[in-house]
Amino acid sequence: MLQSPPAFQFATLSANHVPSQGAVVLWRLKRHSLISPAQLGWFYLSLCLACLGVAAFLSSQNASVVMTFALLAIGTAFVVYSRHAGDTEKIVLQDGQLVVELESAGRTERAAFNRQWVRIEPKNEDGSLIEVSGQGRLVRVGRHVRPELRPLLAREIRFALRTC
């Protein structure tokens, strides 16, 4: 009897090109952004144009410093948002290894764990970040998953480590 592959809620499953090895399981956890960095740039540009009209009025009232400060503050907030809009966490189970890649503000961290020695914590339902540890390393994942779904993600990774 053929056994169907497990259904994952967070991961995608694909066949490995080497028949003697198992499937490749990929979890790609991305920040949920309603607006892309490019859209944010266009919004900021339109906001600047609108502010120029207000600035023209304020400069006639000798209050142009206020508008300059407001534009700089809003611009700084937009830059910070844009830097983190592409943040992702990628977890790959392949060839006996669990590889975790964290990308934050354009910087990538990578850690590889032997699947037989890796631990996935927490097991409880408190909604904290998931700790992937083994061989003297520790990585926390799940920032882009709602806290109430993190225990489900942890169970899914543990299940894949045992079965795939």
C-alpha cells in the first residue's frame, strides 16, 4: 500500500533528485507586509509633494523648521520599515541536515544542524519563539508566524525531522 506524503500547513514538500535520500521540506516564513518598499517610496514621494504645499504656507509664517523635521521623521520611519519589509526565515530539511537562514534588514545568518541531534523547543503552548538547537548552536525562529501558531509550526518541524 502506498503512503501519501504528509500534508504540511507551513512547509512545501518536494522530491529529492537523489532517490536514496528523502524529500526536501522547505519552510519559508515571511513578514506580512501590506505595502511593498516600492509602493512605500511612491507614497512617501506623494506625501512630500503634499507637504511642500503646506511648507510653502508655513514658510510664509516663518515656521519652515517644523515641516522639515516632520519630513525627516516620517522619512526615517519609512526607511526603517522598508529595510525590514523583506525579512524572511527559511528552514530547509534536506540530506540529513536542517538548515536555518534568517534574513533581517538585508543581513543573512545561516546555521546548519544534523537532523539526528537537533532539538526543537518549546514544546509548550506559550507562543514564544521556537528554539532550534544542537551541536552548541541556538537559533530562534517564528518571528513572522502568529504566536498562537508557533507551537503548531514546532510540531510540524519535529514531525518532518522524524518522518521525511
